[in-house]
Amino acid sequence: MRLKTYIVNTMAEALPMIKKDLGEDALILNTKKIKTGGFLGFFKKEKLEITAGVDPIPPKKGLPTEAKSPSKWSDPKDSSAELIHELKNMKQFMMKQMKEEDLPESLRLLKKQLIAQEIAPDILTDLLAKLIARDEFNTDQTLERVQRFAREELVAMMDSHQCDEISQQPEIICFIGPTGVGKTTTIAKIAAGYLLAKDKKVGLITADTYRIAAVEQLKTYGSILNIPVKVVESSADLTKAIEDFHDCDIILMDTAGRNYQQTQYIEDLKQLLPTDSKVQIHLVLSLTAKYEDMKKIINNFRSISMDELLLTKKDETSSSGAIVNLICHYDIPIRYIANGQNVPDDIMACTPELVADFILGEKTNA
């Protein structure tokens, strides 16, 4: 392994030097603060000593680590070997090591913006590392240019986590979720979309007899859209309602919003929901909720097979990082984001580009 040591003021200062001397495959092996200069032991300045290294002969593809040509570095200490093994690349490791003051001004401002959007720490670190690793990146770039790079990387990250294809059109969609997330209004928007934009015959079912207002609300929407609505209280009622809607292209079913932490509610819901393969379950979450609460909701509903997530109340929050977190942390597709009370207008298709706009502002030519 070829090693080189650098004495610099900040980690950011060392990046282009390491890249130039050792190339993209170099690894940071050690960093420590040292005192240099001064006069008669006084006025010494604090510097950063960075040791980087690179293997001049990369292993052949398919050849296990143990089969590398032996060298004096072939048997490093266990801690160093484990560290190097876990690194995806030099930049990601450096990002974890760098302190706030080591970051270039543009990255500090971008990081502040992303934290305000409540991007999860692991995603934030990965994104900043990808920015530093870009060939076009340098420490003198403006915030606008770095934001443009960030947009590209953010879209690519979300693209890599999205399913290849949103699940095929089912015959029945059941909407579940905690209380107060706006299921009923969102169902009306989706029903209007099927009816007006796709020319589908739609049937509405509500099992939300827990709130009389919810039944009346869905009936009102059904009357306006000229869509039939049926109220069910049991699985037998549901079976009958589905039979009555046999000539519909799509059936949308509302369920009661209750405290998701009550396990009995989850069990009752499981007993009610159809188990046919042509039925999809969509979990509705409000973007006004904390991301930690969203994670708990998803985990508590795990016993119910969820096909998609649907996010609401985008218009009631200035933070959109939870959308990125959900896309990157979970393997559940997100088709729609609702952003208001107007039926049928306030609903949008969820795309990586749209989410990047939420996080970084609308795209510019900077």
C-alpha cells in the first residue's frame, strides 16, 4: 500500500491534494491534531495530520481478499482491516470524520438546509459524501451550484430505492391509517381521478362507522361525483357490498382512523379487510407527523401487508425530509402526495424530481 501524510488546516483542504496524489481509490487511514511552528515553544498553531493510502495493485474481480499478493500490509491490525472493509469509498469515510468547521462554506449552508428539512442523519451523510466525491466539486463553489449537484444526487438516491414499477391496478383499494390523516378527503380525490381522468366506474365503501361525520362526508363526495357509496360494519357486509359493486372498475374503501398503538384495533382491521389477491392496502400518513412517529406507525401496521404509502397534508408543513427518509428506508412505494383540501385538485404524483423540489426549492439554471 502506498502511504502519504498531509499537514493541513482542515480536512476540506486535504481533499483535492489526496485526490491528485493518490487518486479516487485512496482511503483515509488516520487523522489527528498536531501543534506546529511557533517560537521557543510558544505560539504554536494547531494543524491536522492526515494519513492516506492506496493499494497500487487493485485485486482482480472475483478474487477473494485472502488471495491478494502478499505484502507487508497484507496482515494489518484487526481494527484497521475492519474499518477499511466497511468503507464504501474514501469520501464517505471522510464525511463521517469531518467536523462542521472542516466543511466548505457551501456545504455548511447546504447541510443546514437539509437538517431544517429533517433529512435523516444517515441519508444526509451519504448525500454530502457523494457531493464531495463528484469530479466537478471544489471547495470554492457557490451554494447554488452545490444545490444543483445535490438535486442530481438526491434524485439518483431516491431512484435507486424506488420499486421498478408501481403495483398493477387492483380491483379494490383499502385505505388504512391513524386518525386525523385525511383518509376520507384523499379517497374522494383519488375517486375523482379515476372517474374524470381515467373514465373508470368507481364504487365507494366506508367501514368508518366509528365517526358518523366520516360516513356523511364520504356520502357527500359520492353524491357530488355521482358515485355509489355503501356502509359496512362487518366482513359479511363487506362481502355483500363488493358483490353489489361487481360492475365497477375500481372499489375504494375507507376505514376507521384509530389509535395505531392499540393492537386490538389492528387485529379488528385485519379481520375486516378482504384477503383476495386483487385487493391492495394503502397506508395513509400525514407529513405533519414526526418521522419517528411515522416509523412506529409503519411498524405497528407491519402485520397487515401494505402495498403502498400515501402521504397527506404537505401544505401544512414546511419540512419534506420525511418523504426522502421513507423512500430510502422502506421498500414500500409512494404513489401520491396530497397537498390541500380541494377535491379533486390537491393531489400530486410522487416523483424524485418533485421531492427534490420540496427539499431544495424549484430547479434553477445555476
